Amino acid sequence: MDYYIYTNWQAKDKETNIIHKWTCGHCRMGLGKHSNAYKGENGVWIGAFKEIIQAENFAKLKLSDKKIEKCKVCLK
């Protein structure tokens, strides 16, 4: 199973990186839910990671300026 991290610099909660399963409606294999959005305009998808621990470790090492959370839809 693959996991992606979404980091967003435009959202209200731009202090958080969110980990998603690739099947999540928000993620859609790292394409996002808005197919007409300009890539990188609001944020970026990072991944794929084969294991959730890999995504968590990457976020801790490379995106340490923000909190890390799991998606409340696909990883409850």
C-alpha cells in the first residue's frame, strides 16, 4: 500500500503535513482531488512511500517545520 504526504502553504491549517493512503479521495495517488488545480499553487504531494513509517520518518526529517498528522478520512 502506498502513502503520500500533502504539504499545503495556502490552507487555514498550513502548519500541518497530512499523510494519506493512495486510495484516499483527497490524495488520488498523489494527484489531489482538484484535477484542474495548478501543480504547486497551494501545496505539493510527496511520495509514494510503501510503508506509513517511511512517510512519517521522511516528514520528521525533511518537513520538520510543521506538525505531522494522519488523514482523518483514510487513516482514522
